[in-house]
Amino acid sequence: MSQAARDLGLPEGVAVAASLIDAHAGGLGVIGADVTGYNLPREAQPITSRLALICGTSSCHMAISEEPIFVPGVWGPYYSAMVPGFWLNEGGQSATGKLIDHVVQGHDGFSDLQKKANSRGQHLYAFLNDHLDQIRALGPQDSLTGDLHVWPDFHGNRSPLADLTLKGMVVGLTLSRGLDDLALLYLATVQSLALGTRHILETMKSSGHNISSLFLCGGLSKNPLFVQMHADITGLPVVLSREVESVLVGAAILGACASGDFTSIGEAMQKMAKVGKIVLPNPEHKRFYEKKYQVFLKLYDHQKEYQAIMDGR
């Protein structure tokens, strides 16, 4: 102990907290929040029924269990890797916020979007979300992306297919180049990411996880469209953290335990992780997204068929 203190230049006996991977710290910062009084179903109460989604440039899907669960295409199980005493499975998407930026900024309508958003003093995505609301007002929402579908693995698939050879796909392009077309492609891309989360979720469930709620944090959790699409497409309530930067909360939880403010990480999570808002799925769109999910899975099947044709001798 004294040698370590000298090597690190620290006073002997000073409390030193454990370090943690950033996404794991984000999981600590959200997954243990006390949801009493928020009218969530009883099955959403156990910590093992929650999926922590840390979403930004890329996304990580963190689920914990009392017993080890092996999930194809999902990392783990790792014992006590995130929450002491629980096994961790970690899924992920290699490009989420990065993919949205790539699609939006590469569209011909991007310069028009920038000008109009700047003139209103709005963030680009706040303006796009408002513009989508205007388009929705002209017709039923279900028709907006009924013939526009995106497979989001522009950077390969991390989970649940673990296939780095996969590429992005867009089906339903037209010659339109304006802001309306950009908004619809943006919507279809966000939907595809939520469909990808559902794909990970369904794979976890089929292997033994019993997940009944999503706990979101990170930059994309600030986007109401991204959040609502995850609720609608998974059919699960989404719990948003009061503190968006929940990775910092997770680090603070470790520090608070090291300093003796709490007797366990479990107690610290419950006291320090706070609920900000609950977003519920809209049942009116359930059938539409069931069909979108069927198409989503077909896109993968078709891409593998194309690969097989081209690889054939």
C-alpha cells in the first residue's frame, strides 16, 4: 500500500475509486434508478428487467442477470463487470449518432436545412423534428416511411449478427432532393436504429433475458424522435435519466462508494441515479412497426443472398 502511494504520488491511506469502461459507467448511472411512483408495470421494477442503452456516436446495450446468459452475437456474460454480483451482457451498434449525421449531411438538402435552422435559431435536428411534424399533419404517419427502409450497418454489425462485412442499405429512393425528402430519410434512419435495438433485444430475450423497459442516456437521448421511435418500435417504456451525462454519474457512484458515503454500489445507484422522464410507446403505430420490423429482417436476408450470388463460382 505504501509503495503504491509513493509510486502514484498520493498520501498513504487516501481512498481510490475503481475505474470503469465509459459505457459501463453509463449503465451504472441509469440502470439502478428508483422508479417508485412512476406508474411503470411491476415487471419493470427488478434491475434485471432493464436494458441500459448508452447512445451517442455509437450505442451500447447493457443487460444484467443473476445467472450467466450466453447470447449469440452479444458480448459476455461477464461477472461483476458493471454491477457487482450480476452477470453483464453487452450488445451494441457501431454507428448511431454518426450514422444519422452521415445520412443528413450527405443529402442534397443539407445546405437548405442549415440555412433554415440557423434562421430560426434551432439545432438542426430540432428543426428536422419540427419539419416532420408539419409533414405528418398533412397525412397519416404510417404512410411516411411505408416504402422507405434503411438497414443501418454502414459500418458493419456489432450485435446481434457480429458480421463486419455487412453494409448499409436504403430501399425506396426517389429523384427528390429537397428538405421533405431529407426529413423522411432522416426519419427512416432513426427508425432503422430503433429496429436494430429491437433486433438485439429480441435476441437477448430468446436467450433468457426478461427485459421490460429501456433506460436511455447519452447525446441521442436528448432527441425526442430517437426516444419515441425506441419506445414505439420495441413496445417498451423508455426511462430517461435526469442527468443526460450518466457516464459521469456512474463515475461519481464509484467515487462515493470509495469515500464511504454509501455501503454498496447498489445503494449508491438507487440514491444517485435519478429518473427524468418516462416515454411510453404509442399503441396506434404497433401494427405499422411490426411490418417495418419484418422488412428490416428481410433486408439482412437479401444482403446475404446478394453476397452469396457474387461469391459463387
